[in-house]
Amino acid sequence: MGSKPRKPGNRLSKLHKNQAVLPRPFLDDVRALLRKARSKAYTSANTIMVEAYWQIGRRIVEEEQGGQERAEYGSQLIRNLALQLGDEFGSGVSVANLRNFRQFFLTFPDHGKRYALRSVLTWTHWRLIMRIEDMDARDYYISECAEQNWSTRLLERAIQAHTYKRFLKPPGKGESVLSSPRRDPAGFIKDPYVLEFLGFHDSIPIDERDLEGSLVTKLHDFLMELGKGFSFVGRQLRISTETSHFYVDLVFYNYLLKCFILIDLKTRKLTHENIGQMDMYVRMFDDLKRGSDDNPTLGIILCADKDETLVRYSILSESQQLFASKYRLVLPSEEELRDELDRRHILRVGNEDGSV
């Protein structure tokens, strides 16, 4: 009578029991190499496909321009192309996708030259960005995605929140706050700040303690809204003099600006008392907390509303360290944001030329 065949599981179990324990650094090195290879393979495949989509878009446009009856021929070209290639390549060459490829080329006709180093952007990134009309805004979002490794979810939120337009000093064409030799704080500070991620209703009043607690609870989202370079230091940070104690709502440090940034929360309209209080906090922080290698401390009064005339005739109009920004609890529409920015621009121009 023959012996019973061994079960594969028993054999595998013995191998596990008898295996040598490999050095942890060796295993970590091999894991890192495999993960790096996988990441490179994905990036390479993504880059190749994005380049192919751009090339297809270019050929579609070239074929359209070569047609004798451009309007009629162009309207049928994409549909016929989708029908004739659909069986071979599936939904990847649908009418909608082919139109996107065409728009991709028209939006970025020099894609191969200007954006050759942006291989980290996926096709979904490009699809979202190419729907933005402002060329400078497109360049900003492309740079942020590449430099900050934004996911498509973060990019979509940034576009919906009109992040580019809300900077006090938006980056100009080809500019980056990372590459600028002199970093202007106005290029890092926004107005308004959009805090829709807190989940508050715009019509329901909130107190400052609830707002502060929610911002700390949702700190990751708040840091993303604040922008690049911000790191959290603490809440209700005490500043003490010989006779008194003062508490700053939120304190951050920006490693790009190399300075502390104090945030004072006000759930009501900005007052001159709020401005004076923040001015005192900044002066005290510079005197008592600022390091020898730090740049001057900045203060942001984050308020529910503000009178731009009060801002214009207060120390805020001249100070390089004090700022007042509104917060919004819901995403503003493009029209609402445009009206707000237009009012701010008119008042700033009036302040510069001395007119009322």
C-alpha cells in the first residue's frame, strides 16, 4: 500500500517554519525597490497615454483643417472615428473622449515643450485643468499639482473654491512662489478663505470657540486651504508680559516665508479694536517669541465680514505684517467671488492714487 500524498499546505507550513529570518534592512531595501519600480511603471504608462491623447487631438484638428467643408466635415469626423475604432479600442475612443483629446490639443498646443516635466499629472488632472479659461490660472494649477503632488480630488476642490483668484497677490505668468527670490507674504495669504469642509451652515451663527475647535479637528483640510509651507504650532498660545497674559487663537509657522503667522478668529464683523489687538499680538510675538533667524511675524484676522473702508483707513492699509481676511462657510460662486474681488480692487486703487 502506497504512502499518502503530502498536502501542499503541510509542505508550505514546513517551509515557513524552516525559513531563515532575513535582516530587516535587506527586506526594506527590496520592498522600496519594488515599490519604486511600480511607481515608475505607472508614471511611465500614464505619461505615454497622455502624450498619445495629445497626439490624437492634434491629428483630429489637422484633419479638420484639411477638410474642404470644415464645419460639416468637423462635426462628423469625431463621430465616424469613434464608430470605426470602437470595436478595436472600446470606450477609450468614444465620442466624448475624442472630443476631450481635441480640446486637450487646442488648450495646450505647445504641451510637448512647456509641460514636458509635468509627467506626474494624470489624464484626469489635465481634463480638469483644460476647462479653465484663464491661462495664468491653468499654469498655477499645473505647477501646484506637480510641486505639491495634488490628487485629482484636491485639484477639483481648489478649482471649485477659486483658489488662484483668492490670493492677495496671485502668481503671474510663469511665476512660482517657490522659485521667487523674494517671497512676498501677499502671495501666500488669501481673501476670502473658504471653510466649507467644516460643514457649518452659512445661515446659522457660530461662536469663536466652536470655529476654532472645528478648524483644529479638521486641521489637515485647513492646512490645505492655508496653502504651501504652513505647519501648525498650537492653539490658545500664551504670550506673557510682566503684568498680563494674552492668548492667540491659532499659531502657525511658514517654512517658506520663515516666519510665525498668528490667526485671530472673529465670527462677527471686523472692528478697529480687532485690528489694534492683532497689532499688539504681532509686536509682542516679535519681541518675545521670534527667533534670530525668523522673519517678522505676520498676523491674520480671520473674520466673518469686514468693511473695506475701515481696512483702508486703518493700519492694515500700510502694514506689511497685518492682514484681514474674510472666511466663507460655503463655496462662493464665481460671480460672488468676482464681485468681492472687484470691490477690493477698486478700494486698493483708490488708496494708491489718494482718491476717495
